Amino acid sequence: MPEIQIPANLLPVDGRFGCGPSRVRQAQLDAFAVEGAKLMGTSHRQAPVKNLVNRVQTGLLSLFHNPAGYEIVLGNGGSTAFWDAAAFSLVEKKAQNLVHGEFGAKFATALTNPWLEKPTVINGTPGSRLELVAEAGVDSYAYAQNETSTGVVTPVARVAGADVGALHFTDATSAAGGIDFDPLQTDVYYFAPQKNFASDGGLWFALMSPAAIERAEKIAASDRYIPEFLSVKTAIDNSRLNQTLNTPAIATLFLLAEQVDWLNANGGLGWAHERTKAASSHLYAWAEASEFATPFVADPEHRSQVVVTIDFHESVDAATVAKVLRSNGIVDVEPYRKLGRNQLRVATFAATDLSEVQQLTAAIDYVVGQLS
């Protein structure tokens, strides 16, 4: 295949469209070079880093509408670590998991262990969306607000008829900071910061309700064995001191703080919601009008506004298109590796301007035209 050069006027200024890690705004990096770098190599038990943690916690609470009694808890590790922490520290006896893709399935697997009853798993076909249902004996309901592997979005809502005291877990890793929600409709809104928050890995965060905190304290006081690293009670105690059990990723914290401040300064979660909606809507409209592309998620109400999956007609090899885009500086639009579809996956996180997405679709059209 001859090398295809996309005209400069069709290229986005920033060609990063990956679903995680996401693009980081230049302003964040500039701020880190001046102020953030001063914190590298310093103690996380001292005021400068503890103040940074407090800045993140305060900013996130504001972004999430300041629900009364809720706290921002953070711990070492990413969402994978949190799944195990929840299995040890938050689920009492049995969970129900709603699975729309790879990441929802991983949490369900973490809750399949000797000290818990086998979870009820509601499996949806990739690209579709089902619903949690009230079930006697279930004390924990879990689902992904945004399934990163497929681009399916699920509303943040409690299950009508659930047992009194049942907790609701919202995996918000690729939704937090980009999709508005009512925090009172969930108890544990957890995420890693490398998506809409334009940061790096190494930490998990959770907006936790008073009921969730009470559950963590109750289980911690029981005879259940809980490794200290996976103890949510330990994470709560340390978070109240603006610190983590072990040394946190300082650069992650700083980049996150800058992004949270930027979101709040521009209008908060409502502003971010409209921004991601505009960018994703352009992609969906482009695919629906295209002769070679179509949205993977058929129902418009189920389509994510932060992770857009686009199927290609069999006459167009999406993998080849992705390779050409990458050679021209447009990167990370390949599909989720385990989904195995002829498609592209594009992140429209809060740091991505609509104009950049418009340039992306123009570039794709050009490449497909050259390949035809």
C-alpha cells in the first residue's frame, strides 16, 4: 500500500483520540512543569502534597454537585484494584452485576469469590443495554455508567424495589467528568482519572455515600480477612487526612487537580456534559450519513457521548484506516482489542474540542477515498 499523506488542512491540531489514557491539555503540562514538578520527590505526608490531595477532593465534590454527607475517597491502584477492594470491603453477601462489555464483566469476576455468594450477572450482547432488576438478598448492585469497550451508556439510577440498605456501585471510569448525573442515585461512584480527567494512572477515586462508608466500617469490624492495601476503611481513614496508604502518583494528582479546576471554572459538569455531547453527536451524525460507516450501538438512547464506536462496511478495512491515521499523527482510534469488530473507537472526552472531531471525520473520509 502506498503511503497516504493526509493534507495538513484536514489534520486535527491534537491527534490523540484514545479512550485511555486520554489526551492531556497543554495547559496542564505547562502548569506541571512550573508548579507540579516542585512536588516530585517530596513526602506525601507533608503539607504540600496533602494540600494537593485536598484540592482534588474539594474540586471533585464541587464538580459532583456537593451531595450532603458524601466523601471523596482515594486509594492506590486503578479501577482494577478497586474491584478487589470492593469485593473485600464493601459487598456484604451477594451482588448483582449488569454487564455490557469487558469492564463490567471484570467487576463481576472480582465478586466471584469464596466469601461471597455467587453474583447474579445480567449479560447484555455487546452494543446493547439491559437493566438491573430488584432481587431479594442482593446487597450490592453494580454496573458501568459508560462501557468503555463498546460505547454503551447507562443512566445513574437506583433499582426500584431493591432491599433496604442495598448499595449501588457505578463504574464511572470513562464517564466521570464528562457525563452529568445525580449523585444521590448511587452510593459508590468510582473511577480512575485517565479519561475525562486527562490525567495518568496509579490511583482510584470514589464518591461515597454515608451508607457506603457505614458498610465499609461494618465489614472492617467483622472477622473477614481484608488485606490492608484492599481495605476501603483504610482508604477512608487516610483520605480524611488528605493522603493515601502508600505514596500516591504525584503527577497524576497534579494533572487531575488542574483538569478539575478547569472543568469547574468553565461551568462544571453541566458544561462538560454539553461539550462531550456536541463532539460525540457530530461523530454519530457523520456515521449515519456515511456510505461506509454506521454507529455500532443501534439505539441512540444507549450511545455513549464519551466513547464512540463506529462500524465500517466490509469493503473498508478499519484496521488499515487506523494505520494510515496513525502514520499521520492521529492515534489510538483502533477498536477495543477483544471486541473483534471492523470498527474505530473514538474518545470524545472533555478535553477534546468539537473542531478536532470535525477534522478527524474529514481525515477519515479522505483516507477512505484514497483507499477506494
